[in-house]
Amino acid sequence: MNKKSIQLSVGKENLKLSYLDNEVSTAKIILYLHGAACAKEDFSEAYKQESLKDFRIISVDMPGCGESEYSNNILCDIKELTEMSFSFIEALELNNICLVGHSTGGMVALKLLQNWPQKFVGFISVEGNIHPDNGRFSDRVVKSSFVGFENQLMPKLIEELGESDYPGFNIWAEHLKSKKSQRAFYDVCPSLVKETADVNNLDFYKQLKIPKLYIYGSENKDKFKFLSEFTERVEISNAHHFPFYDNPEAFYHAVGHFIRTLK
């Protein structure tokens, strides 16, 4: 895989975004959209999977995350992230895409599917925000001012995540130590909470005509009441919100099996 960058207009700013691309010459494309305050490297094991070697795999850092720029002159809400993601798709001239969206990235993916369905042939939502049950972290953020978030809530959250027995939370804690990521995380949360509470999103997901799969960690099976409405779902054992870190073997087995069924 190669690390690349692209300059895109985000709001009133031009920002340099970082992404990974294995540049495989194929019409089959996997685009990974990470969660809030996460990074493109969350999907890095995909580039090593034998089952995915025939696919072009692209993973992009959202503004303010990983190695992508951010600006105090913009506010990256779900709408802005969706439009930026489509601009990225257009700039790279991507079609026949299987979207893989984790957490907040799952919500952005859902909005892409609502607005530009012709671009996509499959969708894997990895604990994607689709129902109020998904909003436990963002709900805590919107109740705080940025000063309170930065000085009180964020240090507490980083400490909690760092002490977790789940590797995914430990890695997320490291991402959250970046001041840039904290600002981007705080900015997206109000719109994320609002969108997650919209029952129309769950209905839209269930009515999607393209193949879809919802992947979730076993730790959350009793917390996500909406799972009973899905027939296309996979539970990853010994995993929480970051199944690709907590149990990568089972996670990529599920991803590979699903993607190989796509036409």
C-alpha cells in the first residue's frame, strides 16, 4: 500500500487529506471511512488479506484525523464530511465501490448511499451509527462546552479507554490525545447525535437494494436492540466497538466472505 495525499475543498478551506491506496488495477474498489477521531490505519490489515488482494483498497483520514489537516475556520459536521467524501470519490474517479464505514464513518457512508446510490455496489457497516443505541460516546460530548470537553471530559475518556481490556479502545485513546482530533471529534458530535436519532436512517438502511452487512462486537449484542431487525449481520466474538482491532481474524473473515459475494 502507498500513502498519498490530495487537496480538497472542505467548507471554505482547502485541506490536504492523507489516504492509503494499494493502487490495484481493478474495477473492484473498497473504500473505508473511519469513525470519529480515528484514522485510516484502522483498516490497514485489509491490505494484507489474501481474500482481498484482487481489490483496490482505499482508506482516507477525515479532516482533523490521522495525518489530514483541519482548520478552526470550518466545522466538519455529518453533511460536510459526506460532501467531502463524495468530492474525494469524484477526484479519484471511483465507481463500483463497496463502502466499509465504522461508527461515524458508517453514518457518512449511509448519507453517501442516500445521495449518490449509483456509485456503490455494497455496504458494510461496522457498528455504524444508525440508531440511538449507537450514540453512547457522542451523547457525552454534546452535553459539554469545548473547554469542559477538552479539560475534563476528554482526559477522563482517554484514561478510561487506556485502561480497557480491549485493544481497540487503547488505540482510540492514543488518537484522542491529538488536539486536532479532539476539535474534529467535538465538532461532528452535535450533528452525529441528531442524525443517529433520526428513525428514517434505520428504515433507509433496511430498505437498501444493494448487498449489505452489519458487523458488531459481541460486547454490544445486548445493547443494540435494533439488531433483531437485521438478517444480514455478523457478530465478532471477544470484541467491542473496534472489532478489527479486538478480533481481526474473525473480522476480516467476515469482510472477505461478504466482498467475495459481490458481483
